[in-house]
Amino acid sequence: MDLCRNNSDAMVLVIDDERLIRESIATYLSDSGFTVIQAEDGPTGLQMVNRQVPDVVLLDLRMPEMDGLEVLERLNGDWPELPVIVVTGAGSLKDAVQAMHLGAFDFISKPVIDMAILEHAVCRAVERRRLRLENQRYHRYLEIEVQSRTSDLQQKTTQLQDVNRKLEAEIADHRRTEQALRRSQNQLTDVISIFEGFIYSVDKAYRLGFMNSRLQLHTGVHCTEGVCHQVIYGRETPCPWCPMEAVLEGQTIRLELNNPRDKRWYYGIFSPHIGPDGAILGGQAIVMDIHDRKAAEIGLRLQADRLAAHNLRLRSSLQGAVRFGEIVGKSAAMHAVYQSILKAAESSANVIVYGESGTGKELVARTIHALSERGDKRFVPVNCGAIPENLFESEFFGYKKGAFTGADQDREGYLTAARGGTLFLDEVGEIPPSMQVKLLRAIEGGGYSPLGSHQAIVPDIRIVAATNRDLKRFVAQGRFRKDFYYRVHVVPISLPPLRNRRGDIPLLIHHFLQLFSHQGERQSIPDHIMRVMQEYHWPGNVRELQNAVQQYIALQDLDIIANLAPQADIAPLEEQAFDDLIAARPDLSTVLKGFEKRYIEHLLHEHKWHRSKVASLLGIDRRTLFRKIQSLNIE
């Protein structure tokens, strides 16, 4: 029998929220002679059916406003003779089975690869509806004929023969429908058999009604006799996490559970098993193994808790501390730096350390690395200012043997050497823009390839950069790429110059004396030399101070340190690093406040912090001087 005859008389309603799929189905069926109307959601489709009942409905189950099961229930209640073909994805097979229970004529899996299958299903549905309508019309006609022409037995016999032929055709159609349903069930069975998780169903008394083959293999039980908590989870009583009570109320529950039978973590979806009459018969479950992901998640959480606890202990120990790891200083400015280091260590974001030469930027970077979760991996320092421009790529990315003349063996680059750890980019402002582009692509997930290789490597590194330059000005001048700037400038830390934390100078001198003294020797610096060193401007910062202490220990020559004194007399007032001041271009209020602070500091140190005498020299009273010391943060 040709099921697709007289297609022009058949109307098909397509209800699907995916416009592309809806239109492709409509185009194909229209080309086959069907009249196709479309609805983008369930409410619109129901309105269209109210206006004109089509011959068949193609219905998607997954729609946002009203799902397909609700639409199907409404259609089946108001138009029981209207055939509905469910079009659903492979992930919605459970809903497709429920749709068949609610009266769906057939279902077809998405994506629809062969439209001929869809057309065949529509033809069968249209033919079935036609036959049913014809049968209904015939019965009405037969009643009228029986009432009006009871005497014409021959004509009645002929009519009965026609009815028998149509009934035979309908029986044949039913058989074809049963065969199609059986094929659909076989497809569902195939999908269940290849599913890597566990699928099972139970009744209200927890008795197993179905287990997929993978679950049977896992439990070693090849029949459905027994209760789920004993067969699957190895418990004599119902599991404490079992959501059966909520499932029997019609809820779908999703949860993570630890199976005591194999000590592994699983993710389960538990939903009600609904019978043909709409009653809830029990529950059905889909359970997937997530043990590896869960173990990694627990490990990361424990590691984060340990790191947070460690940093909390460090914070509590910072009150009044004179050093933090290898960093020496008790000033308020350095305590602010310590807090920034701890925050940076807790984060996985990139860090940039600003500060003049000699302020200890690499020491800060090493401390951040040691306190972070990458502390057990490598810390790779790179002096970007010492790399020739033509060697940047080979130094950072490495190269393979034979990549260029002189490449007689493989060499790993800085990015490979720092995998899992921290890459310290000292003087990051010296990286040329062309290399910044390649580094940006590498650290943003695009990866890199060593010279002479086509294998892409995605680095697992954290970047801590450092510079004594004004990167914002470099960006404005086009010497530093804006996108690379925002990639490294995530957690900024600014180190104060030594001249702004003079109270730390005695601590640093004592530290260097201990560091450079020979075993058993106790070195010291006379008070008058200490005063000179405290008033010196220290343009080389801590590194210069370290060198001065080392020279004194080595030579015991006061002239070397005494040579610092003339500069100290001039530096606090006359030489304000005028070039740096012009480059920074602060407002007048900032400049005046800076000179005021340095002048008051100079007088206080010169007169041994005799406030009354200093106030008299300044021409102000003692209270005014005290307020200025506080407001200018003079230590």
C-alpha cells in the first residue's frame, strides 16, 4: 500500500523551538506535497490546533515555556484521535518512553539524518487518521442506513463486506504500527546497552524491575530479583541518601553519592516511573561514575584549606614582625607589602611587582611562589633585559635539534622549564612588542611550539613580572602592548624605596652584618657611621646598602662609608631626583607635601627627634609638628 498518496490533502503541524530544525522539516515535507504549518512553542501549537485540527503533529519534547510532555498530554486529552510523532534527542529517551505511555503515535531521534524515515512516519500517521475518520463516518452512515433501509439485506451485506475490507486494512496498519514501535524499542535498547553508566528501575518496595547490562556486569547479578540497596549498594537497609520518598511524590532528584560497595563516587538522577494510567509505579535511576573528578575536587579543596590555614597563621604572625621570610622590614609600608604578598599567594592570578632597582623585587616574587600552591614546583627567573631581541623566541619556547645552525641538541625554553611552577619575568618592560604577542597567545591557551617543531604545547605556569618602569606610559607610547599589560597587571604590588622606610635601615644593616660576617665574628658599625647611612638617599636601595655593608666588613675602612656622607647632606633636600619628578608630573600639592615631609624628616634625624627644638626651627608649635608627623606618615 502506498502510504503517501494524496499528500496535498494532509496538514502537518511542526512544534519545535529550534527554528532551523523546524524549517528544514517543513521544507522537506512541503516538497513531498504536505501542507505544513509551524509553531515555535507549545502554547502557540495548541492555539493552532484549536483553530484547525491538522492530520498529524510533529512535537519536540525539549521546549522552554511548556515542555513536550505537557503539550502531548493536552493534545491526547482534547484530540485523542490526533496522531502525535515525538521528535527527540538521544539524551531524552526516558522522556520519549514516557511520551509513548502518554499516547504518542511514534518517536524519531534527533538529529534526523534520513528525512525519508520522518516522511514515512508522517505518512503512516496520516493514513491512520484518515482510516479512523473514515471508519467513524462509516459507522454513522451505517446507523442511518440501518434505520432507514432495514429491509434491504443485500445492500447491508455489501456494506458489511466493505467494512470488513476496511477493518482488514486497519488491522494491517496496526501491524505495521506495532512493527515500527518494536523497531523504536529496539533502538532504545541499543542506546541503553552502550550507555557507560548504570540504569535501573524499582517498585515502591525497592524491588528491582530492570538493570542494564553494564550494571548487571558490575554487580554480578544477571536477574532482577532482590532489592536495590542490597544488590547495587551492598546494604541491608535502604540507603541514607535514597530519594524514593520525593520520587514517589513526582519529583526528579539529582545528587552525588558514595557507593559503600566499591567506595566510589557517583552522580545519580532519580525520577518517577509513571504507568500508562498516569500513576507512579516506582522509581528509575541513571547513575554515572564521577570518582576521578570528585577525588580531584576533594584534593584541591583540601589543598586550598591547607594554604588558607597556612596564610592565616602567617598573617597572625605578622603583627610587629621585623621580617617576612627572607624580607627584612618592620615599617608600615613593608607590612602593607607583606599583606599583598599573602593575598597574591592565595590567588592563582598573575602578579606584577613595581619598584626601583635594588628594592628586592625578585625576593618578593620568590616569596609569593614559595607560599602559593605551586611552591613545590620550579621557580624560573628570567632577566628580560639581558636577552638579545633575536633570541627571545628560542629562549622562551626552546628549540629542537637542527632547528638552526648551532642547534646540536634539543633545548627546553623558559615556559617548558617552569611548567607547573612560576615564571618570573624581571624587567618585563624590555620584552619587545613582537614577542609580547607570541607570549600572550601562549599563556592565553593558544600554546606554543619550540623552534623546529610543529607540536603545540599549552603551558601550565603562573607569571610573576617585575619592572622599574612606568608601564602605563609605555602603553601610551606604543612600546608595550595594552592586551599584554592587562594580562600581567592583575595583582600589582609596589615596593617602597629605601629612602621612604628609613626606620628599616638599622634592621637591614644588622641583617647584612650577620649574613656577611665570618663564623664566630661579631661585626658592628659605629653610631656616627650608622647615622650617616640612615640619612643617605640610597638611590640603589637595599642592593646598594648591602654592598656598602659588605665593603665595610671586608675593608674595615671608614672612608668608604664616610664618602656617603656628602651625598646624604645634599640628597634629602637639594636633589629630589628631578628627572624622575618631571617624568611623573605630580600636581603641586603632592610636590609640596613631599618636600615638606623630607625637610621635617631631615630636621628630626639631625636633632635626634627633639620635637620642641625642631618645632622652634620650623616656626610652629609642638602640637602642629606632631600633627604633621602623623599626617605625613613620618617614622
